[in-house]
Amino acid sequence: MTADGWLGPDACGVKLAEFEHMTEDMTRAAPALRRLADDLWQALHGAGVSTAPAMEIKRIAAWTEDAATDLRRRNLLARDLDRQHLAFTVCRADGTYLRLPDRYTDQVGYAAGRREADLFRRAAHGDAAARTELRRLQPSDITPLFAKGLLEALGPEELLKLPMALSLKLSGDITQHRSGTDTDAADARAILALLGRAVALGTDGRGKGYLGEDYLLALRRAGRTTFPPRSTLPNGVAGYQSLATLIGSTDTRFSFHFLNVVGNDMIAYDSGVRKRLGQLPLTDLATRYRLGNALDPSTTKVKPDDRKTDFLSPLLTAAAASGAEAAHALLTREWNGPQQLGAVPGIKVTNLEYLLHDRRAVWGESDHGAALGKTIEAAATGQDPESSRLAFEIAKLLADDARPNYPVKDGKVTVGDKSPLAALKSGDLADAIARPHHYDELSGLRPGMAKVLVAHLDRLHDLVRLANYDERPGSTGLTGDDLDYLLLDITRDAQAYETLIMGQLAHSKITIDRTVARDGDLTNAVIGEGRMFGHLLEARHQSVGAEEARLAEDLERMRKYVGYGIGLVPLGTDMVASKSPLGAKAYAAASTKATTQMTNWLAKRLADKAEPAIVAPTTETENLERLLNQMITSSLVSHGRLDGPEVAGKSFATKEDPRKVRPFDELDPTETEDLLRWVGENKDNPAKLGDAGMNSIRNGAVQAAGHYRDKDGHNVAPSFER
């Protein structure tokens, strides 16, 4: 590229061959620089030296990637203009140049999108030359006006036919074991990613490429159309199966407007075809055409498999990635009448009730609600009124479903397959045969729901306190009984249980630190925290039953918490703890920071393969008592409550006046142990508080166990009494 005087201020000259070579070099350089930055950072970090050189290379890699995207766009336009004789040619002594505009207008992008529509048509039907041309494009090359031109030229129905054509051809390649299948699959993924990004940009009501309301309505009609014409599900292919595949192919955010208009209709359409499909999910194209992993973004080698997908999963994942407003749009939609096309939606109240309760068995046939869990996490972890309301509405629905899924029999919570013989007594034989694993149909949702509960943990504490005096639901709409059945279900997942425990540890850390800072009543604070721990422990123990291996993993994890002293981590949020009320956004911010600090503290010591500085007990209850003691001691140190002459000469104290206890991050393991021993022997307050914490943990467990009752009203025994 040159910029001599013969060029105007807004023009540039291009040698096509050299320009393409430079574009290819820059495109290859960006990922290579990223890998170099990552490798260098790992080496420098492992050596304990500054990682600044790696961060500088990472910055250069980011610039290179942006530059490569721009060069690819310019290169594509240059070749198009040359092919169509739309650019001036200038012959100079050093070669022949195309003279091009330096700034690309939206009209150029729109025109390019319309021109490339034919390439997509030909590539979808196997044209090798068209596929080669499309390989020049990256998703980042699809601008809003390019997307608008492309989608206008294709039209909604043809847009949805293209992924079907790609999938049908790829299915034949896989079935016939043809050579080149891996390359064809890579081409198909790349084309789908381009089309998926175009859909996201062209349907964004706030973007420059927005195609208008009529296009969205036409896209809904095409989505509800079955191909080939006059075919019926499950024999034909619904347009929405193709749209779901496009949604799942891109990481470009979809707009609130698209999800509200088209996404909600996809859910309504699904409810309308339930009578025809039963509990089998309507799949995406990968399952419909038996493509195995061919369309997975990370695939390098195509392998057929019998996976079961659900066409709503990409939609829900996209809603989660697009933020709380988009997630709210899908979950809170109410239906008041039939659609103009297709079956009447089978949704009684809102999408939320349909997705969580009515559709439960369908999720059991695919991802077990994992995508729904992501949407719930995005929609209900915020501190605004709508997110909070939604969080507890979801909690109530899950709690109500948990009761019949975890019946109490012979004094125990029964968790197991609902066998046909066992179902004869209750008359549920057909249901038992079809759905033997009722309790795990939404197992994929549990990690996301655990994060929702942690986000609203302070209100759960209020609920537990209220349940001591009144079994009626409070402002959350939940009773203590509801909460314990909800925890019974959520804690079956180890990741979800760890999230809840870590969230409760952060809550305890903040509460204790805040109480010490204000010279408040530590006894009440510790009792409240211990009671919630008791509910969590009891729910987990009842949920996993006699699965000793899982209980042993829980105990080992808790012993690491104690051994590496995560309760001693300085909070670092004194301003929040001492001056702000413990609730809403202030609590959420402090909780997130405290959780991050404790997690990083533990991760560093595990990565360093350091030996635990503290000997941990052999029961979870005792370990929690130790953690509470650690938190109390840490807060007393942070707020200077242990400073004074009596620490003079101690290994953990400063050597100059005024004598103070040194921060925990300055103490070695021996000094830490000396401090904890000295506090235990000389300060009766932590010891008494530890006893209070132990009793409250047991009381919380007893209260939780009392809520797990059989049909005659007899409750199970607390797990620590077994």
C-alpha cells in the first residue's frame, strides 16, 4: 500500500498480490502472537518474575488481530471492485495499483452483503470455488450493513434453508465415510458462523443493520414452516431447528428485541408441538442429520455420536450471554392467545413455568436444563426488584417439584430410580417407565441456581430466622420448608454445593467483620451464620444419602479450607463492612470480592503445593466451627482488637511499640499456629463463640431434617445422629 502525492487525502493505492500476501501474513500472525504471549506469561509467572513482557506481546497481538480484520475487509473489497471494474487502475514505474477509497461507507458494506449472497447459496450446495471464496471472510468481517444486505438478498426462508443444505451434504459425507469430511465440516462451521453473526446484527433493533419488524415477523413464519413443504414433525425439518443452529454458531450477542419477538415465539412453537413429540426434544440440525460433533466449534476430527440436542438450548444460551434484560424477556413472557401460524402454545401462565415445570421431562432427554440454568443465572442474580422477584419465583417452582421427587420412606429421604414395580402402588406405572430419573431431569440447572441463591443469600438468612417463629411465607414467597427442599435438590450437584458453601463462607466473613468493626453482638452473628451452614450440610447429606465417596470428597474439601486457613484471609472490604448496610448491591459487591479473595488464597497454596499450616478435624461440623473461629480471629486482628502489651514477645507480634499483631499475610505457618493457639488459650470469647457456632450448626441441621417428612408427617433423623 502506498500514499504518494498522486493519491487524494481519502484514497489509497493497492497492489492486489502484495496486499493479499500481507493480509494472509497478518491473519496468521495474530493467533501466533497470542500463543506466544500465553506461553511467555506462564514461563515468567512460574519463575516468579515480572510478566510485563508477555502483557506487551498480548497488547500487540490484540492490535494485530484488529489490523488483520481490517485488512481482510479491505482485501475482499479490492478484489470485488477489481473484478467488477469499479476501481481506477493507476500504472506507475513500481507497478500497477488500484485506487480505492480509504474510508468505507455503509453503502459499500451493504452492497458487498448483497453481492455475497450468491456465494453463500453456492457454497451451501457444495460449490468448492464458492467455499474457497468464503474462507476469506471471518465473522468479524460481517458488519451491520453487510449483514443487512446479505439477509435482504437471501430472505428469511432461504436463510433457513442454507443450514439445512449444508447439514444434508455433510450428513452424506459422514455416512459414506468420504475423504475430506473434516475439511467440509470446518467449512460448514465457518459458513454457519458468518450467517449466525449476520442474523444477530440484522435483527438488532438498535443497530445500523436492522431489517425492521416485518423481517422479524417473516422470520417467525419461516421458523414455523416445515421443510419439505407439507411434511410434518418429526419427519420434516422445522425452520426453527435451522435458526437454532445459526444462533448456536456465533458468539455475537443477540438483541433484546430479537429474543422478545422471535425467541419467545420459538418457545411458544415448542409448546405447541409437545402433543406430537411427547417428551422428545425438537433437536438442532446436528442431531436431526446425525452429524455427531461436526458442528461443534472446537471439533478437529468429526466423530458420529448419538447425542440428543434441544433446539431451545442455543436460544437460552444466547439469552444468557445477552444479559439480564434479554433473559427476562424470555422467562417472564405471558401468553394470552394463539399464534397466527401453527399449533396453539401449550403455555398456561408464563414461559418460566412452562420451561421449569411443564417441560421438565423434555430437558431430561437433552442437556438436563444446563442452558436454562445459564439463562436463570443471567436473569436472577441481579439486585434489582425484577431479578429478585424472578429468583424467588424460580426457587418456589423448583421447591414444589422437589417434594414429590424426594419422598421420605422408612425414615430416609429416598433418591433413586422410580422403578415400574415401585410405581404400581401409586398408579404411576407409565410415567415411571418414561421418566425413571425424575429427580435429575434438571441436574444441569443446579450450578446456575446455586449462584442465584448466593446472590440473594442475605434474604435466605432472613427466611431461616423467620422460620423459627412462623411457617408462613415471608416477602420471598418461600417457607423454611420450601428452602430446605430446594437445597435438597440443588446440593445434589457437587459444584453447586461448593458454590453455596463458598458463598456462605463469604457471607459469614462479611457479617463477622462488620460486627467486629461496629463492636456488635458477635454471638448473634455467629449463631445466624452457623444455622445456615447447618441447613446446607443437612441438605447435602440427605441428598447424597449413603454415597460415601461423595461425602468423603466434601469432607476433604472442607479440611483444605481449614488447613490452608481461608477463614484468615484479610477481607479487604472494611469500608463496605463498617459503613454500609449488609444487603442489596453493597452486600453483592462485598460477597463477590470476599469469595474471590478466599478462592485465590486457596488456589495459590494448592498451586504452590504448600503443606496445610493448620491441622483440620475429621468432621464437617467441626471444620465449620474452626472456620468460624478463624474468621473471628482474623477480624479481631484486622480491627486491632488483639493489639496491646500482652502480645509483646510473641512470634506473631511486631517488635516495636505499640505492640500489634502482624497481618496474617506476613505470618509463616508456625507463627499462624502460635497466634491461633494463643487466642484459644488466652481469649475466652472466640472459644465461647465456637461453641455457639457448633450448636447453631446442629440446630440448623435439626431444623432442616424436620422439614423432610413422609406422608404421615414423620421427619427424618438429622444426619449427624446416624
